Amino acid sequence: MNEKVKKNVKILLGDPKKAIIKLAIPIMIGGMVQTLYNFVDGIWVAGLGQSSLAAVGLFMPFMMILSSLAMGIGVGGSSAISRAIGARDKKRAGNIGDHTIIMGVIIGLITGFSMLPFLNNIFLSMGATPETAELATAYGTIIILGTPFTFLSSLGSAILRGEGDTKRAMYVMIISSVMNMFLDPIFIYILKMGVVGAAVATVISIIFSAVIIMYWLIWKKDTYVQLRLRYFHHDWDITKEIFRVGLPSSLAQISMAFTMVILNTIVLMAGGDYGMAIFSGGWRIVMLAIVPLMGIAASVTSVTGAAYGARNIKNLKTAYIYAVKIGTLIGLITGIFLGIFAPQFTYLFTYSQGSSHLAPGIIQFLRFVVFYFPGVAGGMLTSAMFRGIGKGTYSLIQTILRTLVMQVIFTYLLGIVFDLGLPGIWLGLVLANWTASIGAFLWGRATIEKIIKEWKERESNST
């Protein structure tokens, strides 16, 4: 075991508080870049006006579905590759890499292209105007046509992470994001392609990242995992290994994507394209602001998993409780910061004449979600802890309860049934999040106490 690996293991099994912070920082950087990727798109599209911003927001859940599938297969492949590397089986690691790429691209193609014929009708049935539905369909068609490269980039990055090469994966994300920032105004405004130009710019930057990663994995041959796709031979055991880990993660993410479809429909019912444009712009700000908590969540999974594997009762409990405390504090600070600077953040999506009228609505949305952030930690970090101790089903159930059940019920009741309109929907998001997070935290603590009790009973029985 080399010194770098020894150091990582020492951090993981040492002080859980320090481990969470140390592991979270690089994950936050990568997550910030990835979220910025979508954030910049929204800023440039906002200059086109209300309909274009609403159109991109309408397609976002469908993009989330594709990303969820890629992420799930990537997590499954990355996990299996790490185990193969631990067993010093380089040939199997390469074979897992082949399976991850080939299965992922096939699934992505089938899923993406099956959406194409129905996009316009889906958007119209959700309540979008014909103009917005047409724009959303045009944007979505370009993104879906780039699906193979989206999966190649995402799955290739997962393979690199599986062999511990997180730096190159991060470099590609940064370069791709910067490229997208520069290409967006060229295609949207200089070439006058509008919302379609935003999609083209995104796909070109994704193609670039996919080509670079495939160059490393196939041709340059300076990675541990070497893809040999032309010699691919299907192995059902490898397929099951990938899906056993990746499927729960995909389903949890897909449930959030379907929730966004339903929320978009509720927003359209209450506020039409105007409400959809507000939600599209405002939610992008929320997703950027929540990145620090996502970084902590990823580190919690690793630290609690290591503590669970080592049967270290103290580290397991300390890591979880500390993470929720620090996460709640970060959420509180984030909410206050966002509330104070809501007008400045709003300007990013309302700087043009065609979108300036959205400013009061987005500011109102942000002032509501100030109360959303302090309640995120309980649910998100409990879900992360469940994944760490191998309770993937618990994590999935908790995610579904928070999103598909509570968010939909609260927003529909307050926004539509009680006719409070858009403010009712924003309030519903806050109440649903707090209710789900408190329930999740209680469930998380009870689960840990049960594990501690079981461990103590086994120790007493063994003696």
C-alpha cells in the first residue's frame, strides 16, 4: 500500500469530524463546477426572455432522468472497479469498465430516444403554452441527440474515480464548464440560434469532455483501467454487480426527476409560463447554494461506511450527529446570505428587457426558500448515512417520501387546493422539506441506536 493510500485510509478511520471536512472540500469543488455548468446556461438563456427560461426549466427533469441513469450505472461500475483493484485483478477491472460504458450508452440511447416523439405533447399536457412547448422540444431534442456523449463523459469520469484518479475527472469538468460559458453567448446571440444554441453549446462541451476521457482510457493507456471495447464479452455476474449497487442510487435520483415534472405541472397550474420561468431561475440558484451540503453528504457516506465496516460505534454516531449539526449551521448561513442578496442573485436571470418583469417573483421565491436551507441537512445527511451503512433501500424510501410524497402533497394543497398560488407552492416546499427532514433524522438516530444495541448483544454473547 503506497503512502497516499495509507494517508487516505488513516483519514477515513481517524477523527470522524476531521474526515468529514477533509473529504467534503474536494467534492464541493467538483460539485460546484458541475452545478455551475447548468447555472451559466440559465443566465444566458434568461436574456432571451420568459418563454425561453421556462422552456429550459420544463426540460430539466427529463435531463435529470438521463443524468440519474448515467450516475447510477457509473456508481455501480466505479464501486465494482474499486473492489477489483483491491483484489489486484486488473483484467476484471478493465472488463467492468467495458460493461459500464457499453451498458450505459445502450440504456442512455434507448431512454433518450424513446422520449423524442412525445416531448411536445408532454409539455403541452403539463400546461405549457404552444410557444414554450415548442422551444422546450427544440432544446430537448438537441440534448437528447447528444446522449451517447453525455453517458460516455459521465461513465468515463466514474471509471477514473473508481481507480482513485479524481483529479483528471475534475479537470475535465472544469474545462468543459468553462468551454460552455464561452460557447453559450456565441451560439445563443452571435449566431442567433436562441435556446437551441444553448443546447448546441452544452452538447459540444460534453462531446469535448467525452473525447478526452475516452482518449485516456482507450488510447493513451496511462490509466489502471484499460478499455478494450472491441474484445467485449458479456458477463452476467459483472452486470448484476454493477446494477446491485447502482440501481437504488438511480431510482432515488429518478424519483426526484419525476417530482420535478409534477412540481413543474403544479407551478404551471398556478402561474403559467410566468411561474415556470420564476421556478426555473430560482431553483438554479437553490441548486448552486446547496452544493456545500451535497459535498458533506458524499463525505458522510464514506466516513460512516468506514466506521460501520470497522464496527466503530463511537465514530459512526459521532460522524452522523456532527454532520447534521454542521450541515444545519451551513444551511442557516446559506439561507441568511441568500435572503440578504436575493436581488443581486435575481439580476443574473432578469438582466434583459424580456425577463426583467420576473425580478419580483424570483426575489419572493428566494425569500421563501431562506427557510428551506436549514431543514435540508436532516434529510440529506440521513440518506447519506443510510448509503454508508449499506441501507440503500432506507435511503431510497426516505428520498421518495420527501420528494414524490410530501413535496407534491404540500405544494398541491397550499398552491392549488387552498388557492394560495405561487407563494403557497414555495411555502409547501419549505414545510415538506422540514417535515421530511425531522422524520428522517429521528429514523436515522433510531437506526444507529438499533445497530449499537445489536453490536453490544453480539459482543456479550461472544464472551
